[in-house]
Amino acid sequence: MSHEFPTCHPPYAASFAMGLMNPAHEPPDEVIARAGKGVTQRYNVYRNNVTVSLIDALAAIYPAVQRITGVEFFRAMARFHVRATPPTSVLLFEYGRDFPDFIESYEYARDMPWLADIARIERAWLDAYHAADVPVLAADALATVDPSLLATLHFTPHPAARVLQSIYPAVAIFTMNKADGPVSPLRSNDAEDALITRPDADVIVSRLPAGGAVFLMSLLRGATLAEAATTAFADSPSFNLAANLGGMIAAGVFSTIHYGD
């Protein structure tokens, strides 16, 4: 007589899943195998499948990081992350949000201190790709605003807009490694702040000018145009308000504007 597998009700599923991320964990008592098959051997097949699937998911989310490190290094690093951080969502694209922080603390990536910021850009790219579809602010939206009220304007960010500050040339490194092809030598080691937007169907990663990240983050936190500009000038005396604001509107950073109280 062949053994029957138990019905997969929630308590059993929880017990079955408990050891999938920990190779030292014994298979649950409820798990049985057909005649002639070892329980641990069969359970390890599930362990391996889950681990490989999550590593593959990280590779799909962070292709530039994998290209920089090489496949073997990436998959070894990803395996450590997977073992330490089980998924909390059934959606695989949601997995790995804390992978950039893991990279930053990963012992064997210390000679690539900029790698975590590349991963943060890639995560922001994916989030921008999946963000809600909302019309972007029209390029001529400010033309109809009373000049005396410009300082009081508030800007509503587009759901796809992201900004990331880096002390490394993160945008240049990301751009060189986002697709297959020859990699050019870095021409600068200057810090680069990244702007991630999706004005149309395509996600765009661009470098923000001096003071741009501080300016934009102030606007995203709800500051008025005057308040954000003051903060940006304090951070960078060379900040160009017209160029930054015009560039951000053209890139689709905002969806609407409204006047302050």
C-alpha cells in the first residue's frame, strides 16, 4: 500500500515551510515520503528549489550588480541573503528590498563600497516600473501660475519618482552595467545623486545637478517651492533653480501642483 501525502492545510503548510530556509532544520514530523524514499532527501529537494528560485529572483531584480560581481560571486552572496531573509510576500518582485543593505555589510563586497548604491538604484528602477500610472505634470504648467504665488507652490510627486544620494559615481556605474556590452573606464570618481522616473513607458535613471537631490527631497516631504529652494542653495551655492525645476518637470517627477495655505 502506498503512503498518502497529508492534506496541505495552513498548519501543515506552516510546519512544512519552517525548515525550507534553514538546512540544519530537521524535516517536520508531519512530512512523510513514499516507500523507498528518504524524508530528508525529498525535503532537501524542496529546500534547494526554494533557495534557487529566490536567488534567481534577486538576479532578475539586480542584473547590474550581478554583472559587476560575476555570476558565481553574486549567487554565493545571494544565497547568504536568502538563508537570512525569508520572503514575506507571495510576489517575487517584492523580494530583496533589504538586499542593498545586506550588500553593504557583506564581508566579501567590502572592496566594492559603491555596490550597495547600485543595488539601491536597481531596486528603485523596479519600483518605478511597477508604480501606478498617473499623468505627469504638463511642461507648461507653471506658465499659468501667478508669479506672486510661485513661492507657495507645493508639488505632488509622481508615484514612479525616486531619488537616491550617493557619495560614489553610482549613476555612471549603473549605466555602464545595466545592459550587456563593453564597459568603459570611469572618467570621474565624483559623487552622483540619481533620479529615477518613468515619464512614459520607460524607466529613466539620470544624474541630478548640484543641489538637486536636496531640493527634490524637500519638495517630496511637502516643502513649498521657496522652502525647498532655500534648502538647496544652503547645500550648494551653485544650485540653479530654473534648470533643476525645469529638468524635473520634463523628466516626469511631478503629477500636480497646488498652492500652499
